[in-house]
Amino acid sequence: MAATTPGPAKLEALGNGRFKVFGALNADTATDLLKRSADAFKNAGSLEIDLANVPEGDSSGLALLIEWLRLCKQRQQTIHFKNVPEQIAALARISEVADLLDCGATPC
């Protein structure tokens, strides 16, 4: 069976500041997803990002989540990540930034 190249990651708005991410979060997808998410997140007071449909991620995926945290702090929004993929969670632990991903309903 041949390996498949992941397509672009997709961000789906569910309403009320809730979003779902689909696809791999890696060097091939993170930059584009960051560009597309900036406007999508703009008008929400708080954000909930569900990552259950992210099959894999690397350091670029972790960097994307940290950038979303920075953007929320700048905009005085709150953010909560659900179902962080194990690969990204492991990188966060190794990098000693895991607490950032668990910020829940507190301003980040």
C-alpha cells in the first residue's frame, strides 16, 4: 500500500467560537491553516478547538497551537484545545510547554 500525502488541513466553524480541525498538522499544512484561521477566530470571545480529527502532528503543529495561544492573548480571548494529538502533546511535554495547551477557560 502506497503512503498518501496529506491534503491541506481544514478548519470547520461549528458556531459559538467552536471549531474542528481535520487533517495533519505539520510543516506542509500549519502555515496555511494559520492564515485561514486568523479571520475565522477574530469575532469570538472564547474559542474551543477540537483536534480529534487530526491524525498526526509535528513541531509545526505544536508551533501552530502556540501561535493560536499568542493570537488569543493579543486579542484578549480565551482558548481551549480538546483532543490534542499524542504526537503534539508529547512534543509539548518534551519542550516544557504542555501547560500552555491545558489553559482551558482562563485567558492565555
